[in-house]
Amino acid sequence: MVEKFPENCEGRFYVDTHCINCSLCPEIAVGIFATNHEEGFEYVVRQPETEQEFQLVAEAMKLCPASAIRDNG
């Protein structure tokens, strides 16, 4: 069963257990995504606040090779 990582902050966007730890999302949206290096996955550390940040998250979602970034909004 696919689940959301508990490290994700509360809010609209999150990373689920499909994540393959490619580290693409924290490169695209710096400060929005972070990497848990010990367990090997990315997660949302804070929700986007500006239009530019929303666009970066949308780009990360589009480019995610595992389709692990989700939008529950």
C-alpha cells in the first residue's frame, strides 16, 4: 500500500512511498523538499507559499520519475 512519509509537513503536497530517492525534487524546489539520507527518500519540508514556489513544485511533480509527489489540494 502506498503511504505518505510521516516526515512530510502538513499541507497540500507530500511525497509517498513510491519515492526512489532520485533527489531531483530538492534540486528543483530548494527549501520545499528535503532528503532523508539515512532511509533514502525525499519529503516535503515546507509547503510552497509564492506563485514561483508553486510552479517549482508543479515542475518537480511533472519530472518525478516515480510519480511520488502528490497533491491532495
